[in-house]
Amino acid sequence: MSKETRRSEALEYHAKGKPGKIEVVPTKEAKTQRDLSLAYSPGVAEPCKEIAANRENVYKYTAKGNLVAVISNGTAVLGLGDIGPEASKPVMEGKAVLFKIFADIDVFDIEVNEKDPVKFVEIVKALEPTFGGINLEDIKAPECFYIEQELKKQLNIPVMHDDQHGTAIISSAALLNALELQKKKIEKVRFVINGAGAAAMACIKLYISLGARHENFIVFDKDGVLHKDRTDLGPDRLPFAVKSADWTLAKALKEADVFLGLSVANVVDAEMVKSMAKNPIVFAMANPDPEIAYEIAVGARKDIIMATGRSDYPNQVNNVLGFPFIFRGALDVRARQINEAMKLAAVHALAELAKGPVPEIVNLAYNEKNISFGPTYIIPKPLDPRLLSTVAPAVAKAAIDSGVAMTTISDWNAYALELNRRLGLDNQLMRVLGSKARGNPKRLVFAEADNLKILKAAQIIFEEGVAYPILLGDEKKIKSIAAENNIDLDTIPIIDPRSDDQEEKRRMYSQLFFQKRQRKGMNKYESFKMMKDRNYFGCMMVETGDADAMISGLTRNYDETIRPAIQVIGTEDGVKKIAGMYLLLTKKGPLFLADTTVNFNPTAEELAEITLLVAKEVRNFNLTPRIAMMSYSNFGSSASPEARLVSDARRLVKERHPSLMVDGEMQANIAFNKEILKENYPFSELVDQDVNTLIFPNLAAGNVAYNLLKEVGGADAIGPILLGIKKPVHVLQLGSSVRSIFNMALVAVIDAQMKCAKTPTQEIVTKSKWWKKFKKVSRDM
């Protein structure tokens, strides 16, 4: 992707719709006059009086206890430097998003137009009544040291400068595990540190808290080694100054045990790594390019353990492993500060988590069969769902034990369950799907490539590294649309099924198609003519292995896409009828709905088959299906044919798969209201279960429910997903958004990973310029 394209897409992302990335949403009803009178005047006076009588009641009656301020003056933003508070706001909003999606913490971002550290402290101190915690961000050194230190002294809420402590906490956890694997003791190892900024100094201090010795550090900054004769070393760096000024990085690395880099790219070479002690540890964390490339380092030493800041290599040191969960634990016990004990608790919790069995959803996300503790897995993955319920309780316990907590937790098991309910495993689904798709991208045909939305989605899919797009349509028209909209298609193949260049391919496809359909009303001339249709051509690409999956339907009627798939590819073995399913991404997690697009009035036998197809697909998402079969009646309350049909279908499902968690017939409100279900129908298999799959008695009911949930309920939708087709063909809803097309592409790729496991995709593409460009773009993301 060109820089200009990346720039325009980034600007569009932040500007489209409501500008920015966050908004305030009321947590109480505010629809009626009564609601308003309680929310504001006169009812609001009552909690005000309670808080005036006892300030601690502010945590009971307001959002303070779950509200963090992300505060910056914009003096050290990303790799941009001092760009000012206004320009830093997109970054602070981004941090707010991470707090919310990983730990369900609400955030106000505050950009302060003040560089004087004393005045900055005064401003932030004055905000204390509003917030439960303060996350300082992108403030330059050395002012950041003073600011954090003073605010911790003067405030009674937790304060943390994540640029310092986030990297320190995560790298410390990685260090403990690396030392264990390399059979080294922290008090004996020699450290070489390149970079002496806020993050590096915080790392050194935390390593010392873990047992490292001052005298075992040699530290370098942009001006060389820290030595006693330098006059520019403040009180934080002076204790690490060596006597002699003649140290070079190459000299220091000889027989060193650990290298930590928080500096610039490519300052370490293979010879320096070779000169290190036996079983070396290298943390090269400069971004985007590390101090030494991963391939060079592991190529130089077979006994090395290496970590970087990048997601495309093992052992990524990523701050998102820390700050959301540290603040979650601190807020939940109303800690007055984030102290050393709490940071160390986070370190040990992260280190121990990496040693335990990895949930299957993590293996799925990173396209691994069995991630396990070892040289390429020394810290948890950012998508590990256990992080919240592991790190937050450890931090909370440390706060209580160290005497800085204002409240306590008596039932830690209940607390862990509460944490899991806040976000739930299911809410990570799309991030998991994206990671899995990137692990083994497939060739994805778009049958309607002469459409702006398809071209935008194809470019994003290529740049995100989730698939190899193939565009079908008139090349001249496609390139014209792309040029008008600044879309880069230079490395994405375009195939026109109608062109003379494709005549040989059309002829081969038509012969295969004729063999399939010759006794089903198709003649030879028609079969050749139909290969000019992009849907038929695309399906034949998938059928013959020229592609792995196809997406169509954005501008065509549903049956125009389904018919070619059935005629060319056919159904899976044992499947009599295909079905259509939608995946809705709701606030409570994913919800699967079927049949919403294909079968008008299924019989009980057909409804049972649909249910089993859906259950199989839900498992493919690495989720356990918990199925409610919908009706207007509950468990025999009506003797109508419609109600009996659903009841009979459920019976057939249980006969074939007794262990499947499915019940019905039942009304939708019963399926989702656990109290009513348990009180009135305690025999149900779904008592105390979170239903994630709905089966509807007919197409009308399913389609109406899906559209209501999407439009009125505000759920994101993926689909319709075709079930029962032998190879991956998926249909877009008419007029789907670019986001929906991208999400459907993820589903198609993962479907292809399972159905086309033997297709030699890698052998086909790895020799091409397309592949080389694809890998470069994927690596750079």
C-alpha cells in the first residue's frame, strides 16, 4: 500500500460517521419524564447529599470507580515526538478503546496544553474528584519522571505512566521465564541495555526489584555509554554509570547474558550476538524494526531466546498485556496507588500464565496446534482470554496485602467469574478470526469486482494479510474505478471471464461443468456460454483448485449466487439441503441465527438437519453451541402443527447427537431470561446457560428476527454464511458495507482452511511477485 493510500484510509477511519473513536453512552434509562427527573433535577439531589455526607459514596452513586483518565501533553507521541496536545488526541482515544475492549474500563481522554511539569501536576491533581485512576501517556523524559512521582505522592487514586511501566512489567515477565528456560539466575546475569529513556530505566529498576544487581548493568544512550564523567545524567541514570568511557556496544555484549534494546533499528549484528554468553537472551524492542532482525539473531545462535515488540514474531512484548488488567485490579479494590508490589504481582501473574495449558481459542487465533511454554512462548499472547481473570486478581490481592486498597474482595472465585462476564471469551471472536486467517491466508475470488466496495475491501484484505484477493470482471473498468478512488491494485490479479485470454480456461471449465450437468437439463453449448458468468466461473475456480473460496452477492439476488454454487460444487456428503446462517456480534457475545436465507418452510427432518449444520459451524468458530429452537410456544404449551414441528425437530437432533446442548420449542424471551427459564422450566438443558444459537421454524421468522436485531438492536452482522456446500462459497447481503465484506472474507478464509486443507495454496503463490509483495505488506502491518 502506498503511503498516500494508507494516509487517506487512516484519515477516513477517524473522520467517517461520528468523528473520533469513542462516545459517551448512558447506563440508565432516560426515555421518560420520570427517568429524567431521577437522572437530573430533582432526583439527582439525593445522591449528591449522600456523597456530601460521605465522600466514599461517590463510588456507589457515580461512574468514578470505573473511570480512568488518559492524560497527555503531547510531548512524546509515538514516533512523532512533540506534536502538541491536540495532535495527540487520536492516540489517547486509541488508548481509551484498548481499556474498554480488554478490561471494560471507561475512559475520558484529556489533552493538557501545559509543558511545565509543576503546572501539569497541579492541573491533573485538580481532576482527582472525577476519576478512579490516571493513565499518563506520551509525556517526554525527564519531565515524566517528576510528574508521575509527584502525582503518586499527592493523589489518593492509582497513577501510572504506561510508557515507563508497561514495557517494564511485560518484559520482566518474559525475562523471568527466559532465565528459567536458559537455566540462569537473575542476580548473576550480565545485562547490556541500549536506550536509557523512560521505558528502559523503568525496565532496569523493575529487574533490580526482581533480584538483578546494579553492578551487572552496562547502559547506553544516543551519546554512548553512561559513565561517571558525564554531566548530563540525572538521579535515575547516575547509579548505572560505569567508570570508563571506552565501552562500545560490541565490547559490552561479549559474554553478556541479556541484551535489552529500547532504542533504534539495526544497531546489533550477528557477530555481536555470537559473542554473547552461552544461552543468551535478546529483547530487541525498537519499533517498527528491532535492534537486530529476528531472522538474523536466531540464525546466529541456536541457543538464543528472543523477544521483540512485533506481532509477526514469537514473544511479542506488548503493553496491552498489562495496563488494562492492572488498572482493572486497582479500580476493583479502590487502590490509592499502583505500587511496586502491584507491578511485581502483575509480572509474576503473566509469567505463570505462560506456563499453563493454552486455551484452544488461543491456538486457533495464532494458527498453532499446540502453543506451549518454551523458547518461542515465554509470555502470554495478547488474545489470551485468561489475562483479565488472572492479572487483575493478582494486582487486586497485592493492593490489599500492601495496604493501599480501600475495599477488599472476599470471594475470589466470584470475582474471577465477574471479570469473565464483563467481556467474555466470545467478545474476542473477530480478533481471533483475524489472527487465524493471517496464519494461513487463502486465495479468495470476488465475483463482483467492478464495485467500489469490493475493491476497497479487497485492498484492505490484502494489506491486512488475511487473504489473496482475485478480482473477476472487466479489467479496464475495475482499474478505472480503482484509479478514481486511489485504490492500489498493482499486486492483485484481475481476471475477466469474458476476455479472449480466458477462452481456454472457459473451455476447460465448461467441459467439467457439462459432465456434471449433462443429464440435468444442460447442453454443451449452454455450459460453455455460462462460463462467461462470473459466478459460474468463480465457482469453477474453487471447484478445480484455482482458488480456495468465493464471495459474491453484493449486487445480485441471493439465488443467482446460490444456484451456481450448488450446480458446480454441490453439497457436503450426507447433506440434502443447504442452509443460511447469520452471525450477529452483540454486546453479549456472538449470536448465530438460522435458517435466515434459504429454506422457506422446512419439515421437522429438514429443521433437524439445519440445526446440526449450524452446530458444526459454531464449533468451527471454536465455541460450544448452546441452541434454542424458536417458536411462539414453550415446551408443548401449544398443540399446533407449527409448535409440534419444532418439538419434533429437537427430538430428531437429540436422537442423532444426544450430547448436543439444544432445547425447545421455546419463545425468544425465555431463551435469554435465565431466571424465568429456571423458575418455570427447570428441566431445560439451557438452564443457567448462555444461549448463542437460535434456530427458527421458518425463513420468515428467521429473516425478520435477524433484520430487527441488526437494525434496531445495533448488532454487527456477518453473513449470510452458506452451510452444507462442499467447498467455500459465501454470499453477501445486498448492499453490504466494506466492513461486512471484510468480516465475511475472514469467515471464507477460515472455511477454506478447513475444507481445502490439501489445496497446495502455498506452492502456487509462493513463487510469484504477488506473494512477495503480500508477505512484505503483512510483515509491515
